[in-house]
Amino acid sequence: MKLSAVILAAGKGLRMRSDLPKVAHKVAGKPIILHVVKAVREAGIDDIVVVVGHGREIVQEICSGEELRFVLQEQQLGTGHALMQAEAAVAPENTILVLAGDIPLIQAATLQQLIDSHRQKQAAATVLSVNMQNPSGYGRIVRDKPAAFLRIVEEKDANEEEKKLKEINSGIYCFSGRQVFSALHSIGTSNAQGEYYLTEVLELLEKQQEPIGIFLSDAEEDIYGINDRLQLAQAEKILRQRKNRELMLSGVSLMDPASTFIDSDVLIGHDTIILPFTLIEGNSSLGERCEIGPGTRISDSIIGNEVKIENSRIMQASVSDRCNIGPFAYLRPETTLQEGVKVGDFVEIKKSTIGTGSKIPHLSYVGDATIGQGVNVGAGTITCNYDGKNKYQTVLEDRVFIGSNTNLVAPVRIGENSVTGAGSTISRDVPPHTLAVERAGQKHLPRRG
């Protein structure tokens, strides 16, 4: 059985009250639609078509690295109309998985179970259903006496008895491609919304005595859609709980999972400890036996093994094994710390490489610099890298010792084994094995008054 998927992502999402299309909003660190795409791929489907409409350029840009195909729904005339737009893009002999692009909690296992049920029953169509204690807002599954599929009724079209039903339509289906597109051309818009309901396809196929399957899932959370910011926050909470559980079961310690926020794509090695009020974002990767936090934020960074980071901000940086960072350090983009580096309190580093075993312990700014091995940078040191127009490089060779409160006026190079005196402003290159001192002479003047 060849599989294709059609993800319906053309809606604007008016209740989000946003300039962004609904599926572009982020949850657990990435856009809603990318969670759906990931689940579909993990369920074994690579041929994916996305139906776009409002904000299509934004959606296509978000999905640009995913090798998807896109079709346009100019007017939003219902789910049936949306699937019609994909007819030319999908091979009619394929089995088609159809789902919305705004369900970031969907998991591959649930989709795979639906596909397996559809295959086993050799159905023309299979709908994924869930029993809900509060089914308000969802279409209801109506069964006949032998508990077989009869129809799906949308809530706005349901009578009082139908509204009491607990089994709801998830909006996730498997179809025979040839049969679903044939049926789509026969449905109309005689309903409360004046739209083409995809659910009418199932009723039409049932009347044609085609086999219609219902896969009743117990994964209620999986089908939650996002319609407003409240639901977005609820989905965020669930996804982060799932991620925290996954990490703890893999050998990562979270001192307080409720105050630890880790994006869905983050990787963390075993025996790493994450302390409270820590946020790890994007495509970050952390090694083994680290201690991170409290109060630390790491974004799109690579952290090695046995690294300690306390109360610090790390952004698009690379940190090698056995580094010690913080408290209150700031590593900005394109910063690389080699093995065993110490970066202490109130140190900011930007676009610089710090060599093995070097130390920047206190109150320093290092920008556009290359620092060798075994260098010590004294408290209050500044690389003066900007002249108002251009940025310039500072180079500190191996085993350099920079005295406290030194200004290094770039471009400048300090040769290996050299020392700068405390309080110096160094604006010329310093040869290796040299003591460089630049200070005005101390004067003693009588105090008046």
C-alpha cells in the first residue's frame, strides 16, 4: 500500500488574533505545522502535500527544508474543498492520510495505528475517533445499531440527541485516493456553514455500501487543535511534559520538571542534571554529565560533556568538554570555547574562539578575538573591537597573561608568554615573551578645600 499525506493548512485562524497564519505559531520551540509534518514522517509517509491559503508564503518558508509539495486553496470553502485542491498532486491509487495542520500534539504511533486499522479492514475510508467527556465543539460519530459507521454530524447541524454523543470526529482520516476524490465531486454545501464538508464523503461512501472503518483511539490529547492562544499554551504545556518525561526516562535528571522548559528537538546526554528555571531552545545539543542552571537559557548551541553552566545566557555558541561558565555570563553567536575553559561572572563573549584551558574569570568583554591556550584574562579587560565603522580582531597567543583593567585596542596581537600590566591600554602589537605596560605617570597634587 503506497501512502500519501495531505495536511490542511489554509486557514487564517481568526481567534489567534495575529498577523501570522495559525500553523506558523510556535509551540515547544517550533511552528505548529512542523510538529505535524514530523509525526507524519515518523509514521512512514514521505509523500506529503500541504494545502495552503492565508499567509502561504510564510508557511512555505517555514517548511522550506522539509521537501514538501504545496497546493493553493484560494477560498476557504471547507475541508472537503481543501482536499479537492490536492487531487492533481496525489496519485489516485495511493492511500491518503488527511489531517489538519493545527494539531501539534499528534504522535506518529496514533497515525500508524489508524493506517494499520484502515489496511486490515480494507476500508474505503477510516476515521479516527475519540471518546470525550466534554465533546462540545466537535462533530459527533453516529453509529447504527451494530455499532457500524452511519454518519458524522457537525455540532452546528446536530440535534439534541446527537449532541449527547461522546464519540467525536478527530478530523483525521485514511482514504482510498480514487474513491475519495470521486466522492468529493458529488458533495454539496447544504449545511449550516455553507461549506464542503469532508465528513459528507464518508456518508456518501457508506450509502454506496463501501466499507467505512472507525478507529477509536484512547489518545485524546493527540487530536487537540489550536484555535486560540489559550489552547496554544495548553499544547505547550503538554509537549514540554512529554519532552521532560522522555529525557528523564533516558537518564537525564530534572530537579524540578515544572520549572524546566526544553524544546522538542533538544538532545541531552545521560547523567546530565538540569536545575530549575532553565530554558533550552531550538536545535541545542548537550552532552553527558553536565550541570546546567539554575536560571540558564541556552539557544541553538552545542554543549560538550561535563560542562557546568550557572545563571547564564548561551546563544548560538559551541562549548567543548569540561568548561565552567557563570554565574551571569553571556556567550553570544559564533563563540567557541575549547576544552576546559573558564568563563566567570559578568563576562560577555562575542564571535571569538577561546583556547584550551584559558580563563576569563570576571567582568570582561571579549569580542572578535582569538585567544590561545592557557591564557588568563584579568578582571575588567575589554577588547576595543569597534571604531564606529568597522570591527577589528584581537589575538592573544598561548599563555598570555592580561593584567586587570586592560584595554586591548584592535587590531592588536599579543605574542605568546607575554604579560600586560594592570590598567594598560594596549594599541600596538606586543612581541612574544614581553611585559607591556602603558600608563600615565602617577601625579600627586595638593588637595584644595
